[in-house]
Amino acid sequence: MGNHYSQLSMDERNQIQRCINEGWSLRAIAVRLHRPPSAVSREVARNTVGKSYDALRAGHAALMRRRRGTIKLKTGSLLLNRVCALMAESWSPEQIAGRLRRMTPDDPSLHVSHETIYCAIYALPRGELRSELIAQLRFAHKARMPRTRGQDRRGTLPNMTSIHLRPIEVAARLVPGHWEGDHIKGPGNRSSVGTLVERKSRYLMLVKLRDGSAEATLEGFTRKFRHVPFAMKKSLTYD
């Protein structure tokens, strides 16, 4: 049996970036990670911007490469055309999912869940096709609505936008670049650390804060985001 190759993890990519910044050779990094030198060399060459290897960019690129072969509802595909045709006849995504399974019971490549249909529609770029498909939904909203419609009786801030009203591409972790912020506080709130998590890759950044105030949080998060590639800064939701 041949050797089984596994993709580099985010932790390994972070180690590569740290070692390069400390002046390690690629061969020494490969020994530390128990990886072939060629794998490390290829990883660094592929994800070096200017003179610096970018672990976050590398993780994002790897996710995109893996997604290319798994997206079912691609623009122009037979499956998407069938979904659009049934929606034009006022079928709901739930009905379409069941209908496709009955039409081609022996071909899973032509099956799709109703949640995948919803996600694909709301993840489309803003334009005529997206607007047309949303308008054909029985409850057409510009963004997915929360599953529960019950009144939230907890205290709310004036003019606050609920976390439940995030676009579906954010809520479903369809694309990278959307972050969540939070606090970790010490005993008696005497110390505070901010956390920033990229929702799709689950990449975590810790932010040293002078205290737990809103001003300190804004300053700390702004400082940390200066080191994040522009393409990976799409939105921030604060819990």
C-alpha cells in the first residue's frame, strides 16, 4: 500500500509561518512537522506574498481548492437548471429536493437537499438571477430569516441588528472572511482578552486588551485586523 497523504492543518501552517519568521530552513521545518521537504517547499512557494508566507491565506486557498469539486449547484449546471425550472413552476425547495430524488433515484449527483438550495440562492452574487430566485420563494426575503419567530424577551440595545439576521453566506459558513468577536475575562473582570474567530476555517486570533471596555475592544480588534489580508475582512459580528 502507498503512503497516505493528509492535507496540512491550520496549526501546521501557523508553525511554518513562525519558523520562517525566525529564519528556519525549509528542510528544518519539514523535520519539525514530520513532513516531506517537498511538501513544505511547495506550500511556501504557493502561498508566499511578496517575501512573506501567509498562513491564513494558505488555509483559505486550501479550502477553496477542496470546495471546487464539491459544489453541486454550479452556475450553468444541469442540476441548477432543473432547480430553477421547478422553482419557476412555484415548487418549494423542500418539494424540489424530494422530486429530484424520485426522478433519479440511482444518481446521487443529481440529488440536493433543500438547505443546499436555500444556501445556493442566497450565496449568489447580487443580480438578476438571485433576485428572480428569491422572488420565487414562497416567503421571499432579502436574507434568510431565523427558524424561530418567537419574541426574544432578553434586553436589547437600541437600533441593534440581531445576530440571527446575518446573510446566509455568513450564517452557513459558505465563504471565508467573516469573523466573530468575543471576550475572555479574568476574575473580577480585572483582565480581558479578545477573541476573533474566522467562521469558516475556525481560525482563532487572541487580542490583548488593556481592559474590557468598548473603547479598548475597538482599539485591540482594529490593531489585530491590520495583519489580516484585505480579502479576508468581509464582516465582524460581535457576540
